[in-house]
Amino acid sequence: MKKGNLYLIPSDIGNDKLTDVLPQKVFDVILKTEVFIVENLRTARRFLRKAGFSQDFEKISFHLLDKHTKPEEYQAYLSCCLQGQDTGLLSEAGTPCIADPGSAIVNLAHRQNIRVIPLVGPSSILLSLMASGFNGQNFCFHGYLPIKKHERENKLRELEKMAEAQNQTQVFIETPYRNMQMLESILKTCNKKTQLCIAANISLENELIKSMQVTEWKKAKVDLHKKPTVYLIYV
């Protein structure tokens, strides 16, 4: 029996008009898929309806993939693929497996010779790097930095040293409601000549993408509270 494909389905990263950020191929795959692996059932359904999915959700299979999902459950999530039916791994925001769960599912799919097909869509990390003006040939994404203030500041010093020693752009994110604490730590800790790019609300009407030295950011008034933000440091 021919195995089904595992499609990696991107979603919008804000309240975008979907046709502005997703190509037709994504909609084509969504409309023909009846099995989805999702992080949140409610938001997944909302996105699918926004994308034009009109089938009865009671007849669609949804598998939840979140922090409570146990590794031993992954195999069951791919059972439809093994039986010849396509499955979609749907991101909560942006592209699957990039600052987003799902890589373990994809790894298992490869080991079982299931074809993995990534679909084109927005990634706040790559979009911010593109727009930063920093080194796009050599960069490192660190995910979330430590929550505790002194540990966060120590990590920022480490990233600054890496940026200088390796000519490497350092990229990281923060939980939106802790953005102002992150910005405060950056401005307090980093060298005044260090380049900082702040990319907030990417793709939305109130998008902010700006690169300046830390000393210039200290003079700026910016409110990042509860705004999805990517930070980039370059020396």
C-alpha cells in the first residue's frame, strides 16, 4: 500500500488576509486533507474555516500536539499516513517546526519512510532576519532566553560575544507579555554600539521592524507589551 504524505501546513502569524501570506498550494492541500495534527483545536478550526475549509469537523480527525502530548502517542498520529491517507501538521502560527512543535513527529515520519512535504508560508524569524540588515549568511536562533533577570542578562552578554567573535546574527524571542522586561535587559546589558533589530507584529498593519544601535534604542519610546516580537543582535 502506498503511504500518505505528511504535509507541513503554515498559518498566518497575525490577523492577515490569508491570500496575502499563503500561496494557493496551501489552500489546495488544506481542502483535501481530513486528518490534522494541531497544537490547539479551537484556533486550528478557526484557521481552517478562514482558509475555506467547509467540511463537517465532526467527520475530521484532529490529533492534539502540545506540551501534554507523550512521545508514545506520536506513532498513532501517523497511522493514517501508514494506511495511505495524507495528514497535515498545522502550525499554531507561522511555519511548523520552526519555534513551533512538531519536529519529533517529522523525525518519526522520516524513519518510517513517510514523505514529508513542507509548504511555503510566513516565518517571523526569517522575515525579521531578512528585514534586519544583519548577517543573513551566518545566524543562530536561540528560542527563548532565561526568564530570571540575572540569567537573562548573562545570556545576552554571551550572545553579544558570539555575535562579535563569529560575525553571527543572534536571534531570539520572548513571551509577548514579558517583552518590556526583555527590552529593559537588552538596553541595560548590551554595549551601546551593538546593533539591535526589533521586529514586532510582523505582517500586520502596525508592524514595527527597526534596526538601530542600543544607544539609539535607549532614546526611543517603544511599547512591545503583548506584541509578538523577534529580537536580533549584531555587532
